[in-house]
Amino acid sequence: MKINLIHKNIAILWYGKEWASTLRFLQKNGILDGSITILDKNLDLKVENFNGKIIVWNDYLKHLDQYDYIFKSPWVSPYTNGLLPYKEKILTQTKLFYEFYNGKIISVTQTKWKSTTTTLIYELLKNAWHNVKIVWNIWKPVLDEIDITHDTYDFVVYELSSYMLEDLENHHSYISVLWNIYEDHLDWHLNFENYANAKKNVLKNADNILVWLHLYQKIEKNLLNRKFFTFGWEMACYRHFENHFFINNININQQIIPKIPGNHNLDNFAWVLWVCDIIGIPLSFFTQTINHFAGLPHRLENIWTFSGITFIDDAISTTPESTIEAIKSFQEKIETIFLWWTDRWYHFENLVKIIEQSQIKNIVLFPESGENIKKWLKVKDFNIIETDDMSKAVEFAFQKTSSGKICLLSTASPSYSIWKNFEAKWDIFKNEILKQYKKFEQ
């Protein structure tokens, strides 16, 4: 039975970009302003084109029991805001989308590289002449992107975060894919079990399921009656070996010459192959998509080579595991790395082991990482600078990095303790490289 919002008492919790979108959706679909209450901690909140009630400051979380439905942003954790008692009332844009949209949905989640995976599938379907829509887990809200009561595409490729999957136990996907699950967002989910269970929700009620081989044995016991396909290496249904790809051990005999580096991207390509197989797309489109895909901004992106030093932008790598893969992608070419930490309860032991086994000599530590990463560095001596000044950090990189080597910005953690987001981090990094290059060339 579909959710009925007519004649219901509805709250919008924490008014922002997404919930301005929710308000527009409700108003467009016949929900009167008098049935809507906006709840927010911002004492000075002003909402244009709205004649309903606004409750702010100390009273905004009181009396939640009086609402039939509570719309919340994915950024609002039910664990840390006293919302768990109201779980059955909570709605999100994602839940509403799955409830009402009637087309075929390809649901994608993993801890890292979601955007790359989602984009590859979108590009594959577009190249094969399908009418396809991509929806991100950030940027534009889904209800702004798709009219869920009218739009129908051949496929919607939907990138999903754990926040969005937390309460998405009852939904339907044509295809669901689960790749890696690493420790992340534990400050939001409180523990890894909650985080992993949210990710696994993507597999429920899907027509076709693909799971990374490494995860398969860990989750199949929870879904014994479902048919899985696996991707990755060794005995996976869809696997790779040295740029060769196989379906059930049969070589597809397609020449793959990818532009983007990293063994983890070979896993990515293996599940793109599965989508080809499930939908019935000729393998020539698989090859075309992989060979032409140049990657996403801020994901192992070669910025410039100045004074013989190549600067690699991997600013979107915000977990230790993604930085490990970045190091593996360039191996002995990396001599300098930038690291820092906003506390999401990460463990850095494995990252430090990889750094100590590598050819990295120079490490830039921004707050709050100094004490939390430096304490694990025991095996060899590094040139280390601890700073919150990007100008000093890039000057250090120019001084210490040898010609022919790489300086890698792959910080293993978010940058919220210093900058607004990874784009801000990248802009400052890029601008300082240009300044320091002019200085060193004089």
C-alpha cells in the first residue's frame, strides 16, 4: 500500500536545500501548507512561499508524536537526535522515490567509489542508446530530478549512501549492486553493525543482485533464498585477470585499455560487464565505455607536472581504504603524500603499513591527523610536516619531492575540520601549486 500524504499532519525536520525541495513537492502534489510544520534549530529561519507553521530553537524537537509523518534529511541521524522512537513515521525523499516511481531502478552502494561506479553504468546505458537518468546521493535532491508520478526512463541509476539506506528496508530495484563495505560514518550510525546493515538493505527485494566476491560469504547467510551473482577475481561469476574479463570463466575476448588507473577499477569494470549481460547489451558497448571513460574529477586525477613533480588530485578519497588503493595505483612513483583527519572513528593501522612498505618519504599531516596517524609511523624515518597551512604544505612538497616522482593529495579522511568540502580542499591545493611553481621557477 502506497504512502498517503493527503489530510496528514506532516513535519519537515531541519530545513535546508533538500527540504526546500520536499516542501515544493508537497505543495505541488496538493498538500496544503496548513498540514505542514517546519522544524528547525535556526532561530532566524525564514521560508518563502510558505504559510504553514514554523517551530524553531529549543522547541523544534518537542511533540514529534503529534505528526503522522516526519520528513528528514539523510544528514540527520536517527541515533543521535532522539528519532528512533518515531522510526515508523519517518520519511525521506529516497523512500518516497522508491514508493512511487514505476520504472526500472539500478541501485548502487558501497563505501568508496560509488560515483565512479554509478557513472560507468550511466555511460554504458547511454552509449547503448537507452533513455537513462542518473541520480546522485548528494548534489540535487531526487524529487527535483525526477517527477515520480509522471517520468519514466528505461533506467534510473541511483547512487545511495548509507544514510539514505538506513530505513529503506522495503523497496524494489531491478538491479542492486553492493561492492565494498569499510568502516565509515560511524559517528552517524554509532557502530559498524548499524552501518553495514544499512548498506545491505540495498539487496532486499531486488530482481537481480550482484555482490563483490570478498563480501559474498559474509552476507549470503542473511539472504539464503536469494540468487546472487559475484564479481571480482578468482572464482567470481564476472571476473578479471590482467585486463582480460570473463563470464563464468569464459574469456569475452574484448580488448580493454582503460584510461583510469587502479586494480579496484578492474573490479568496477567486472560489474559493468554483469550489467551488460543482465540487460543484453552487446559487449562492444562494454569495451567502448571502459576504454573512453576518463574518470571523475578529484579521483586519481593528474593535475600538472611542474619542476618534474607530478601532482595527483585524489581529494575525494576520504577513507583510509580509498587512499590505500590510490597508493597501490601509483606504487613506487609516489614520494610525497598529504593526509588529515576529521574524526569518523577510523583505524589507520593498515594505511600506515602500506605507507611504510612504499617508497613514500615525505608526509604532510594536517589537523586533526597529527597525533592519530603519526603515532603509527614506527618502521622508518619520514620527512614530516604538521601544519594547517596549505601554502607551507605545498612548499614542502616542492622542496622534498624528487623530479620524476608524484605528490599525492589523498587524505584518507574528510577535511571538514579545515575546509567546507573536498572541492574547497582541491581549489586551495591547485592554487598553491601554481604559486609555488612560479616561486621555484624564479
